[in-house]
Amino acid sequence: MSENGEERIEKTVERIPTGILDDLISGGVPRGSVILLIGDPKAGKSTFLTQFAYNQLRNGTPVIGVLIDVSKYEFISNALDFGWEFMPFLDEKIILLDAYSQRLRKAPKFSFDETVIADLSDTTRLLDAIKDTTLKILSTTHADKIVGFISSMTPVFFETSRKEIYKFLEELREFAHRNRQVWILEMNSGIEEPYVEMMVKAIVDGIIELRLMEEGKTLKRYLRIYGMRRTAHKLDWIEYNITPEGIKLLL
């Protein structure tokens, strides 16, 4: 396709800026996308998600967060280390669904709190909670766009069958496409079942990969983007640092 042809196509794609790597993806993630954020432990995946969510709130975009590997208190507290204050937005512009507390405590699989995911293995309920939260935001804010994130898919893989995982991802993608939402799903690379990782990569609309690489006696962080639909981007590894203000690319 010609360069001019690519430009004409890009003008038809409405994007959600991340505030992190937009220069690499034509200005942002295409609306109606489910993106996999995968990488090494301690590479900065949680920082990326939190920074992405905070940038959306500053731009006036409501956020749905599904917390699986961290409590609400930890999520909000960790964000303050970077100066990102979520409390003024909580329960209005950002709704955090807690799938962490009852999974950790092995509590009974029910809850009267609509923001608590009582049974993580029941992916149908998880998707219903996402849909219900979307409706709640739309009815109270009349927002024209919504973004979401899942703080870690890895525990889901150990508590749910492959069939249910596949069904959940397919239905979440269909929901995101239909409602033109952007969802980012976090996952550790190198999980015990490579098939699951391959399955997730095959379903999502794009992949952001974070790596810790040893160079001499120094650990450096790199990211790359691939498979993002409707987006022209390079496959180069780009170095980044985690600064007091969040992730900064070294371009």
C-alpha cells in the first residue's frame, strides 16, 4: 500500500491516547480494541496500567479497572508514589472491581457489594460485572468513550479452564468492538502453559511486550509493539525507564 494510502486509512481510525507510547502507534490505541500487555515480572506492567488509567482520567475518560493481583488500597497507594491521585475520581470516573480480596481470603463465593467479584473462576459473572459497570458509567456520566484494564490475567489461567478463558476473551473482545472501548489485559510472560499465552495472543487486537534485559552488569527495560490492528508501527525494541513521573521512552 502506498504511503498516501496509509495516511487516508489512519484518518478514519479514532484513537485513545495512552500518554506513554503514542508516538509509536499513530497517536493512540484504536477504539474498539483489546490489547495484551505482556512481559517479565518487575518490567513495569503495573506502572504502565496505572499510568494509562490516570492519563485517561485526566483527559476526562471514565475507567473500569478489574483488580486481580492487588487490592484497591494497594492500587491507590502505589499510584501515589508517582503523584497519581485516584481518590477524587473513585466510584465516579473510575470504578475498581475487586477480584482480589475474596480470592485471596478464600471467602464464600458471593457478595452483596456489586464492585466485588466473588468467584474469579466464573468468567461469565466477571464479564457481566464489566457490562453492568459500563451501563452504570453511561447512565451517570453520559460518556462517549470508556476504557478498561485487568490488572493480571495470570491468576485466571490457574483457576479457570482453557475453554472458559477462550470464551471470556472472545466475548470481551466482541463487547469492546461493539462499544468501541479500549481494554488492556496484563499478563506475565512465560507462564506454565505456553498454549494459553499463544491463545491469548491470537485473540487480542494488539500486543505490547515489556522486557528486562541484562547488558553487562546493568538491567535495562525495553518494549515493543506488534500485531496492533489498523496501526502502522515498527517492531523495534524501544528502551524505557521508570521515573518518578512514570514510564518514559528513550527515543
